Amino acid sequence: MNNALPIGTLVDSVDGSPATLDPTRFNRHTFWCGQSGSGKTYALGVVLEQLLLRTRLPLLVMDPNADFVRLGEVRDDVDAEVAKQLAEIRPRVFRPGSEGDDRLSVKFVDLNLRSRAAVLRLDPLKDPEEYNVLLHLEKAYGPATFDRATLLQRLTEAKDPGLRRLLMRLENLGVLDWDVWAWGGGSTQTVIDERQRATVLDLGGFKNPDESKVAALGILDHLWAHRESRRPVLIVIDEAHNLCPADPLLPVEVALTERIVQIAAEGRKYGLWLLLSTQRPSKIHPNALSQCDNLGLMKMTSPRDLDELGQYFGYAPHELLARSATFAQGQALFAGGFIKAPAVVQVAQRLTEEGGSDVRVPL
């Protein structure tokens, strides 16, 4: 396979034969797993670099710890030709609080109704009057209403008790002061439509933890709303348990988890492909995990987690799953459609700089 992705060497080969992945099989969902300290994020970066170099598949990385924000910064020791190729594919990074077009933001009006209600913690049966106001708000006042100043003015001057209660809810939750809203300006949602080679969303810089979930929800809602365009994109969700937990509690968590599960179940035929990365399989919603046809497993010592992986990923031999408890840092088991046969791999060095870092112990 000429465009195979070189990711390292086969641990069990006598001569350290190269290990490769089939890029065409990333049109299936992938689960990437490894406990803390296994090298999970570093190794994932190796695969993403090769996808950038050897395919035209657009990458959308949801990055809660700024681990991939330097994906465009090539290391000094990289071959000059490879460095040139990577430099030409410089990822676009969106951050909270950034100036201009690189600010990570979404528009409230671009969320679907269910997601808007989730942001405001509105239930159509328990809060029927406020929910009904939300249902007709844009229709009554037009999109211009969702300029912050205009919306506040209209709600403040309103005589309707439902509108007044909605204003009180907005103020009590502090939603109007969130940095995630684009209001009248451009939003990251529309930039995603351009399908740039690599887009990184730095989700970790918001003041309110709900904002990162709303940002992710806004992007995924937008992708789903435009799914009929069938324009492929690999959606990489690092620390996926934060966005698709096994037991979502808050309404925004529920809406976000349901959207990811829906993409996992139905997104493949529209070119919406997931790569979910986390430390433990038990943290991910089972309806998303069960849809993954590729597995990348790094060191995992928990018997419960290994047993769960065996149940979901029958194509991964039990003896190799068990062996993961002894993996050295940077070693991984790859199984599923993107590799010819299950194999243990020593992952190669990164070509670009790794973002994020552990906090050092002061000595």
C-alpha cells in the first residue's frame, strides 16, 4: 500500500519491521485508549501527522488540554522535505479569547432547539412557558435579536411574563456573559464548512466548564445539520469522556452525548468519522464505544477495563489485550480494519511539537 501510514515498528518482529496503518479504513470509527503515562496523546499525534502527510482527509481535533495546538510546529530534526510538507499544512487553531477570526465561538441560533434548551436547562414539560418563548423567540424578533445588547433590551422591556422569566434564567445562569458566544460576529461553526486540512479547537481555555461543552455541541450540531453534503472529516475527540460520558448528568452533557452517539451510529454514511481517545473505556458511553471498528490500545493494567475491551472489540486477541498491562511507554496494540492483523507496535517519534506538559515537582 503506497499511501500506508508508517507509525513505528512491530515489537514482535525479529528485524523491527515497519508497522503501518491503512488510511482508507479511517472511514470507520476508532477508539484510542491508554492509562495515564502510557504515551497515549503522544502516539495519537504520530498517527495524525501521518494522516496529514499521506491523505487529504480533513482533521477536526477537539483538544481539552492544548496537546495538539502545536501540530503545525515541525521539530528541528525532521527531514527537510517532510518538514516542508508539514509546514504547508499548518493547522488552524481556535482558542477562547483569541482576537479576530481565531476566536473559538459558536452562535446560539445555530444550535438546534433541543441544544438551546439544554444550555438554558429548560424542560418542555417542566418549564412549558419559558420553553415556548424560546421556541418562538427568533421567529418573533428575527436573528438580529441575538445580538447581546438587543436581546437584553427586548427581554428587559418585555411585558410578557414568560420573557421576563427567560431573562431571569439567563441572568441566574450567567449564560449571557459566556465568552463562547459569537453574537453578531463570525463563528467557528462556519469555518468548519471550509474543511481545512487540520482544525484544532482548544477547549480548555474557557472560564466556565460548561462553555467547552457548548462549543463542542455547537460544532457537532452544525456538522450534523449539514451532513447531507457528505464532505468527509475525521472528528478527533481527546479526553472523550469529558464530552461523551457513560452517565451524563447536566442537560448540556446529555445533549452532547446524544449527538456524539448519533454520529457514532449514523455518521459513517455521511463522512462523519470519529476517533475517540480516553484513559478508560468505562468512562465512555457504551453506545459510542460499541460503534468503533478500529482499536489503538496502550498500557492498561485494570482487569475490569481489559475485560470490557474484550467484550467490545472481539477482533483483538485476548492474549494481546492481557499483554497490554506490560507495555512499555509508547507501545500500543493496534487491531481492527486499519491494520492487516492485530499487532503490538513501538510507536515512532513525533514530527511536530507536542503541546501541553506535566507539571514538574519542585525540587
